[in-house]
Amino acid sequence: MANFAAVMTDLGTMELREVPEPTLEPGQAIIAPRAVGVCGSDVSYFVSGKVGPFVVSGDFILGHELSGDVLAIAPDVTNVKVGDRVAVEPGTPCRDCAQCRAGRYHLCPDLEFLATPPYDGCLVQRLAIDARSLHVMPESMSYEAGALLEPLSVGLWGCRRAGLLPGDKVLVTGAGPVGILAAEAARAEGALEVVVSDVSETRLELARTHGFHTFHSNEIKNQDPSFDVLLECSGVPQVLNAGLHLLRQNGRAASIGIGKTDVELPLHTLNWNEITLATVNRYNNTWPLAMALVASGRVDLSGLHTGSFRLSESSQALLAGRVDEHAVKSIIYPQEV
């Protein structure tokens, strides 16, 4: 049986191609991806060929937000079995370096992260991965929900990095998938009020359907400095700067969105008010909580999945957000060629 993958062969160019079968190594499982969410980083690689210091060189397979089925396991694997439906944490750390030993495996300098050059992603029908990255989903959880645990994990880690406490008033800037899920995470972790801002009225309406208060980004300078926590998800430097001015004394902020330019920080204001600013690099040990929050209904995923695509339609999925203002999260089904 052929193992097909959607292979990026050049900027903006995708080709459906047969690739070799994965080889099962000790500690690994072979999985069949069933649902793969399109992330902004996938789009950046596809359109510009790079994200930060990571540059695509040669043929490349995108995709890192996934769920699927376990097809085979190595003899030493005990945490999953053949036939399990799993959500996949897309990073494999070395587990031996100083960062890993300190529990910060997401900062491992040798982290093998799906769809981060030089490591291929999961837009393929079968792949091998460290079995410790697999989390068995409850029967009630859909493959689509399993794939969305990855961006939800980003939001959860942002809340943790910001030191969010029950009763906090939270501002989320940017109402894309990560922004909506960061807002959901904040509410699930006890925020008293969550307010979301964005430039898109369509995205703001989605935030309102999730029960959040909203305002247009153009109005950010008219808001009172009444927030305890800022979760910046837009990646726009000016928005981060403006959002920091809306924090109360002893406020906390997490910079989640990755901008393309340097940020000017209002250090005088930050120092005077003892504002804490944390940066976010993916996540650490968030999958069990993310899965429990979705399975229990405490996190609402409705309205995020706005487009479904076959593996051969991966390029359309990647560009959906650029041609349709209503597109939020495209999901690709690798088993459907």
C-alpha cells in the first residue's frame, strides 16, 4: 500500500508524492494521521520558506497539529497499543540534556519538532514517532478535537507563563485560533473576565459566540489600565506595546504570538508598575490538561474548524486564510487522498 505525502517542493508549490514507509525504532509507534490542523507557521513556511531562524531547504513536509491511529508499536512500548486513537505532541526531546533533566523538555536544544526544518511534518499517511508523545483520546473525542489540542496547549502554556490566577481580569490580543483558545484556557483556569481584541469583525464575532467581551484593536488606546493579565497572540509589536499599558500595577503578560520584527518595550512604565513580561516557546506537559478540559466541556472548540481538505488539497488548506476572511482553522485529512 502506497504511503502518500503532501510535499512542499518550492515556495507556494505542493506535490502529492509517494514516500518510503516509516521504520519502527525502539520506543516508537507508527501512526496514521487522521486530522491535521493548519498552523500559521505552516503557512509561513509555505509562503516565505522560513519561520525565525528555521529555513526550508529542499523538499519538505508540513503539519504538526495532529491526531490519528496507532498502527504498530515497538516491543518496548507500553503506554499505547495498536488501535488506540491518539492526540500527538509533535516534539521529541533528547531527554538527556540539562534542559530536559530540569523538566524543560520543550527547550531541548536537540528537540525534533514536526514540520520544523530539518524535520518533516505529518501531512503523510504513515509516520513513526516517539510513543511517549502519544496521548490516548477518550472515545467521545473527535480526531478534529484531538488535533486542536496543540494550539490549545499554546494557550495553556501562555496562561502558565503569565502566572494567571483565579479571579484575574484577562486581555487577549488577537482572535485567531490560538487567541480564542488562549481565552478559553484563561476562563477554564479561573479568570473572572476575559476580553478579546482583534482587527477583524469576523474574528471578534467568533469570540463573542464563545462568551467573551470584545473590542476592535483600533480602540486599544481608549481602554482603561484595568487588566491583571495580557495574553498577546497577534504577533504585532505595536499591539504588545499598547497592551502592556493596559495592565494594572503588578500585572503579568505573556508574549505568545511571534512577531517578524523587534519590539520596543515601554521599560519605564514596566519598571514603575512592576509589570512582568514572559515569552512563550510552545508548551510543556500540557496535553493531559488540554485533553481533560476539552473532554469535560470546560473548553469550547465550536466555530474553530472552518474548512476540510483532502491530502491532495493541502495547498488550498494552507492558503484558505488568505482568500477567505471567515476561515479560522483548516483541517487536512491525510487518509483521504
